[in-house]
Amino acid sequence: MQDARSIRSARFREEREKDWTRLEELVTKAERGGVQSLRFSEARDLASLYRQATTSLAIAREISLDRALLEYLEALAARAYLSVYAPQERLGGLIGRFFAKSGPQAMRRSWIFILAGFACMGLGALVGYLLYLESNDWYYVFVPSGLSGGRGPDASTAYLRSIIYDASPSAVGLGAFASYLFSHNTRIAIFVFGLGVFACVPAILLTFYNGLIFGAFLALHVDRGLGWDIGGWLSVHGVTELSAICIACGGGLQLGAAILFPGQNTRKEALRLAGRDAVKLAIVAALMLLVAALLEGFARQLIQDMPTRYVVGWGIGSLWLAWFVLVGRQS
Amino acid sequence: MTDTKPQTRRQRRAARRAEREAAAARVMPPEGVPLRLPIAGVGVRLGAQITDILITGVAAIALVILLSMLDITGPNTLSAIAALIFFTIRVPYYVMAELAWNGQTLGKKFMKIKVVAHDGGPLTTHALVLRNIMKEAEVFLPGTLILTLTQANPIASWISLAWVTMALIIPLTNPHRMRLGDMLAGTHVVFLPVPILLKDLAQAPVQATYAKKERFPFLQHHLEHYGRFELQTLEAYLRAQGRANSATMAKRNRETAATIVDRIRKKIDYAEVIDEKDHVSFLQAFYKAQRAHLEQRQLFGDRRDDKHHAAAQD
């Protein structure tokens, strides 16, 4: 009884130790370079040695009181489990797949939420427009002073025109690009998406409010007979930017709807399922905001001609639409 | 089993919490042997997060300095550009790092933690993108808002503060310590267990015992006193024994060994007096004998958790 060789668990360990060390090596290799870096024989050994290790663990729990051994096997089996069942995903073609397939497909799947987003914005714009025509003072209620930049019912028509056709803006190029990207609209888009989780309400309100600002702003210019000019000025980037907000709102609504109407799933599970498409909508919206900031920072200063502005703005808008509608359909 | 029922309410609650945590850490692979992946706490994750912010922050600052040296932009737009650069470095950094290293950023590597899928499967791109985008919405954007908006707009600041606080509290409310992004993506963060195989104590002194067999003979009744807990405590002591690296520590170790030998001899009624130089080898021999005995009893269905096993059986 005194001889170590008579202890069953010590013999058990001695017989298998070599396999465990080999498994440890394989796991380290798989973790470092991914399972793809293993040769065929190594991958085969990894799987079978992992099964052996779990069996060893089950036996060791029964027969061994050596805590060091138990802890080692626990850790080894858990590590190997992650290598075998949760391997590294292949990264190739990730971005291409998003553009060619999953992005537009997600857009089409959640068309109803996006439509709701556009409806919120459109309704807001309509209300803002009508309210402005009723009384100029609404403008001050809706539009924060920092955003309007001196453009309001008090400003002269000439001043409004000068901003629309501004030959010497204060910031051009990269600086303008950066400041526009972090302007009001991006913030709105992010909040609209993130706050959608709270039962849709904040997303709807924020989008509606943004529509109000837009409507009042439009009405101000239409009132002064600058309707077509402001249309062109806004078209350059606005088609892309406002659509991005509506799409972000659609994503937020999707999350909120999962909270409100989880169906047969638990709310957590419903949220997880809704997140699959919502996050793609958020990426699309982010992409569009990026393009919008590029347009706002560069193209709007370069193009001073009204019809060209319309063509550029709506042309890019229809490109987006074509991407959403046509790309990634299964034959 | 002694199974002393927890008395106070607090003890009961602590026991329940420990049970919940153990259940959260348990993974059931298809092989049917439950494994343990301990859940990473909020503190560790915060540490990893701060490391990552420092890494991306330094990169962003270096780029901003480079840009200002090149004199491409005016100083008035520099802050906007800085924010843009920090943003465009930060977001792809998290996503790319977690994609490339299978759920680990550099900060997570330092802290030895890892993102795993909640269902035990592989981490999908979708999940990693989602949890990192939600990190922006949860913490970074409201955080920057708090920093940038000050007196001018107190309401927005308070709302952002409430939002960030809520986002930080959510992980504390569930046993998997999932934040909002984790819930959406179906992931949680675990400690990566490190397998270190220490040498078998029952194996180690084989040569010594061959020389002088049956040096410390233990009889059946010597070994009936202790259980698993005491055995593993002795194991921990014997393992720590080898790590004494100074004279004072060695001296303290000798004293501890003397005390333990004394206690064991008294408890098990071991008549023979042990020389001081033999203390450690006595303990090793006793460990081996006791382990052999307990493991044998266990095979026969007699699990002895600690020294109260006899009382529990009555």
C-alpha cells in the first residue's frame, strides 16, 4: 500500500499523461494559428484526444483526489472544448459577402421597419412644414439655434441664398468632412438606433423630431421662394443622410418591436434574433452617413449648379436603392 | 456529509449566489461531461477595456500629431478630426481584433479572458460586430457626450450619465455578466483556464521509499480519520513547501511542518516519534497512504468529504 505504483489514480495519470501533453500542444497551436493551421493528422488527433480528455476528466472526478490533476484536466478539457467546438471563423470574403449578399438581403427582410422609419421622418417633415406656414414662431421651437447657423425667419433672403451657394465656406476638405460626420445627424442616427431598444418610443420621437426640423427648415426657404435652391443644396448629401437616419430608425424599431412583441420566444431571445438584421441596418446606415459626410465636405462646395446638385444627390440615392433592391437575390 | 445548514439570511443568499455562479460557469459539451468556464467579472473586463482604450488612444494621438505636423488642416477643425480618427481606429480595432484572435483583444489577452458564444458554438462575425457596435452605443458615445457637453446642456448630460450608468449596471444583474451588447449578440466573457500539470505528489518520492521500505508504516485505523478536504489541504501545503526561497521562509516552513506532524500524530494515534529532519518525508508518506486509502474507499462508494464523515454517516 505504501508503493506509489499501487495507487490507482497515479497509475491512471501515468498512463495518459503523454496524451494530455500532446493535446495541450495541439490546443496551443490551434489557438495561435487557427484550426486551419493544423495538418490533417493533427486535426484528427485534436478531436480524438479531446474526447479522451473529457473521458479522463469524468473518470478522474470519480477516482482521483489529486486536486492538481483535477484542475489541470478541467482547464485542459475546457480549452480543448473551445478549440474543437468554437473554432475561429474563416475571415476571407467577409466584407465582400456583406456587400454582395447579407447587407441588401437584411434590408429587404426588414423593409417594413425601414418604411416605418421613413414614415416617421416624412410625417414629421409634413407637420413641421405646415406648422411653419401657420406661424413663423414654430421655427424657433423646433430648430436649435446651433444647428440653424443664423438661418431663421429673421434672416434676409440674400443671406439664405449666400449660404446655399457658398463659394468660400469656412472649412473645406478633410476638416469639413470630419466636422460634418460628427454633426447633428450622425448623433441622431446613433441614438435613434440605440434607443430603439426602449420599446420603439424614443426612436420614433427622435425621428419625428428630426423630421420637424427638416420640415420647418424647408418651409422657411420655400416661403422665401428658394424652394428649388434649398432642394438642390439638401439633395447633394441629404438624400443619403436622411435615408441613413430613417434606416437607423428602422433598425431601432426592429429591436423595439422584439421587446414589445417577442412572440413565442423570451424577450432576450427575441432581441437576439432581431439583432441579426438590425446590426446590418446599422452598418448600412453608418456607411451612408460616411458617404453623406464625404458629399457634404467635398461635393457640395465643388458643385454650385442647381440641376447638377439634383442629379448628383438623387443619382447617388438611386444607386443606394438599386443596391438594396437588386443585389444578392437568389436565382 | 456534515451539511451544516446555513443559518443566517445572508449566508443563505451567498450560498444561492455561489450556486447560480457555478451554474452559469458550467458548459455541457456533447460528450456529456460538464466542463467549467468561469465567468469573467466586471472588474477584469473593465481592466481589459482600459488597456484597449489606452492602446487605441495612443495610436490615435500619434496619428493626430502626425496630421498636425503635416499641416493639412487648420487648428479649428483639428478636434473634429481627432474625434474622427479615434472613432475610426477604435471601432474596427475591436471588431478586427476579436475576429482575428477568436474573441480576444489585446487587453483581453493580457487579462486572460475571452469572448465565447452563449450556446457554446463558434463566434460568428455577426455576433462580434454587434457586441462591439453596441459597445459604442452603450458606453463610448454617451461617454463622449458627457465629456463634451458641460454647462450648456445639462439635461443631455444627465440623460447620457443615466444611460451609461444603466449600461454598466446591467452586467451586475445577470449571472453571466452580460452587457446589453452581449445579450443581443448571444455572447459572454469567460476566464481562459490555464492548464498547468503539477507533478504527482504520490509519485514523487518513489526513489526515497524504495531505499527504505515501510519507513512509516500506517495501519488501517490510522487512515480512518481524515477526508478529502484535509487531504487536499495537505496537498496544497506540500506543493507550497518546495517554493521556499529564503532562510526565514524555510525556517517557518519547518515550524509549520512540525505543527502539522504533531497534529496528525495526535489525531491518528501514531505512536512513533518523528525526527525533525523526517517531518516532510513523513507528511509525504502520510499523504500517499491517506490518498490511496480514501480513493479506495471512494471506489467502493464511500465518499469522505472531510473529517466529519463518520458523524454524518450515523
